[in-house]
Amino acid sequence: MDDANIIRQGLHLQGLPFCETDIPYIQHIRCTMKLSQNALPAFPYLNMEVPITIVDKELLL
């Protein structure tokens, strides 16, 4: 069974309305999520890191 059918069935079972033109976008999002999950084993504690924020002084004035 291909991904498009799985997506259609999943949305139908949850009672969510969708357009056929939405399916490729949902597939792209699922692919992006899977690719980002591949990096988790290499950096398991990445969510514990404090992000660096750079603020332009001119914006504060």
C-alpha cells in the first residue's frame, strides 16, 4: 500500500476532511519529519542546549 492511500485512510478514520491536492503536501511533511528523526541518535540531547540569540542593537532603540 502506498503512502497516499495510508494518508487517505488515516484522515478518513479520524473524520478529518481533506482535498486530494493536500496529499502531496502531507507526504512532504511526513518525509521531512522522518529525515529530521534520523539526526536524533547522533544528537540525543540537542533539546537540552540553550539556543544562541543575536539581537541587533538598532532594533532595541
